[in-house]
Amino acid sequence: MLPAVVDYLSIAAGLAADIEAGRLRPGDRLPPQREFAASRGIAASTAARVYAELGRRGLVGGEVGRGTFVRAGRPAERHREQSLAPGESLVNLAYNFPILPDQHAALAASTARVLRPESMAAAQLPAGPAGSAAVRELAAAFAGKAGWRPGADDVMFTGSGKQAIAAAVAALVPPGGRLGVEAITYPLAQRIAARLGVHLVPIPVDEAGLVPDGIRAAHRRAALHAIYLQPTLHNPLGMTMPPARRAEIGALLAALGICAIEDAVYAFLRDEPAPLTAHAPGGTIYIDSLSKRVAPGLTVGFAVVPPALAEPVAAAIGSGGWTASGFALAAAACWMADGTARALTERKRADAAARQELAAARLAGLTVRADPASYHCWLELPGQWRADTFVAAAARMGIALTPAAAFAVSPGQAPNAVRIALASPSLPALAAALGSIAGLARSAPEDAFAG
């Protein structure tokens, strides 16, 4: 067996070298697998493993009915595109880091109270999922919106919103179980499910969000243990589910006995509508965090958990090692108690609105889906472009974007679109990058890669 393994890896390495050297260029179509196998004198199964290895490395992408295409040029460029952080040279429109230029001063002043000896004594102690009664009260008041306010006793804490999602999935869905999700969804939710051995079931969406008949059909095929959804400012599609659809889905989930995980991490950018959990309070775990409200490096996750689900969620938080630290909870309590976190929320709402206005102006004439309150938008590409090739061309211009394939649950079923994250660059850098994207979208791929 070993020679066969070495053979497919060596062939994949040769193709990777051709891509790095530019002998295979972004957008080039690889031969069908059977044709490739015949040309190399290898088995069709070996050719399939070669293509799978190239896909695993992010070098190629498959499109149903069209074939397999080279995604990008040099691996170094791709690595930078996929692992950007603030301060790197590329204009980062791939990830959202909404950090206001001067917010550190307000956070430092607020956090100073934690550094007092009497406060540090408590902050040094480990914190359980429930934290303290005082911080639960603060979090319950802070998370409430549109007439909905969670009970303080229902609040649990994790190190981040991502960990809260992982704990909710672990508590509701057994290994091998089925988790319904929007067909286009947050990539980290996909990775969490994979690590927990959970099978994702894509459910269609329309302009109002998750389609109720899609939930029914998926549940009829085989029982769903839970659904994960983003009703407010969906990432990446930007849509917000109207109240009527929320009420319909809440009633449907109660009738079917299905629990929901409501990801509300971006919901702070809108006052309305009331969350899904207001329509299905007994069966919805509501997830929020400080990652976008405050900063990704200074975050705490919140989970509002119905009493019937409290024990399994608390157990999942503890066993997963997802409990928030005592110091993080103490700092978060300061930011919530003195109004620092709420003031940042209001300023970020204004910031997101300004960035959306800029995007609307610079991308005028293109097909863009966006909410005026959101920190991202969804660009549907003109017919001459494929998403992977467009992302590669943008990277050559110093702009990082995310192709729709990163959000698609079913491989090969991604729309021909890219997500543009608006939060990270300065406004001048964002304006210039959006202008470049608009020009690129109106050009031809062969022009973008000429020279």
C-alpha cells in the first residue's frame, strides 16, 4: 500500500509546484479525473486522491458541472490571505475586526478597577459556567433587546462566542447526530460540527432567512437534533429574518421538538427585531459575545440557556474546557457596569453604517446584498468571473476577500459570490479597496492576470 500513497502525493506535489511557478494559473481548468488518470497511467481512484489532496491544500476548487479549477497562485500569498491580522500589509476584507482607533483608552480606564487588590483577589479564582450572580445580572441586562430580557439565572459564560456555540452543539447533538443549518453559514460552525462528529444538514434560505418547509423536509428524512441559525445580520448574507418568520419558525420548532442555537454575535448592530428565543424560549440557546462589541482579543461568550437545557450545557462547557477565566469575567463586568461596552456598541453601530454607505457608493451598479447596519456585504459576481479566481485576482492587488465556497455547507454548491468584510481597514483604505474591487469586477479575468 505504501507505494500507492507515495505516488499520489508525489503527483500532487508536482502539480502544486506547477501552480507555485505559474505554469498553472488561477482559473485554469484541470482535466476531468478520468482523463487525467489516463494521461498519467494511474488508476482513477489515484487521480481522485490527487485532486482531493490539491483541494485540501486550497490549491484547487471544484464546481459542480464545470470541473476543477486552480484557485490561486503562490502558496505564500494564499497563506497571508487566509491568516490576516490587523496591521498586515494586505487590505483585510476577509475578516471582521471592528476595533475603533481610540477604544483602548476607554477599556484601560474601565479595567483599572479590576487591578485593585480587593478585585484581583476575586479575579484570580476560577469561574464556573454560571459566573457570579452579579455578573449574570449585568449580562442579562446587557444582552436584552427589543423588549426581550433574559433571566439572570439563565445566563452562562464561556471564553468566547465560538466556545459557546461549540458547547451548545455538544450539549444538543450527539456524535453522528444531525444539525440543521442554513445552506450558506458561518464557516466556524462547520468546523465545530466536524470536530464533534456532527453531521450538518443544509436547509434552504430565501430573502427572509431559513425556510420553514426546508426544516420540515429535513426532519422528515431523518430526525434533526437541533438547528443552528443566524436570524439577525446573517454572516455572510447580511439578511435579517422578519418577526413573522421568527414566529413561524419558533412555533414549528416547538411542534417538532427541535431545539435551536441562535447565533446573535452581530445582532448588537440592530435594535430590532426581538430574537428568535423570544418566540421559542423553552427550546432556544441564545449566543452572544463581546468579540465584535468590544474586541476579538478581549472577549467573553454568553449563552442564555433554558432551564431544561442548563445541565447538559453546563456539563459541555466544563468538559470542553470552555469556561471563561475569572479575570475576563471581572473585566467584562467592569465594561458592562460603567457603560463602556454600551458606549462602544453605539459607536460601532455608527461605524458600521458609515462603512455600508461607503460600500454602497463604491460598489454602485454591481449586485450587492447588504444590510445598512451590517459590517459585511455579499457581492454576486458578474458572469465572466468565478469566485475563486476573483479572490486570487484581488489578492494580487493586495486585497483579501472570502469566496462563497467557504460558507457553503454542501461542496460544489456555492453561489458565485464573495463576502466583503468591512470592519478592519481604516476608512480611506476601505474606500480605495472597494474602488479596486468594483473595477476588478467590471474587468475580464485575463486582464487581471496579464503580465
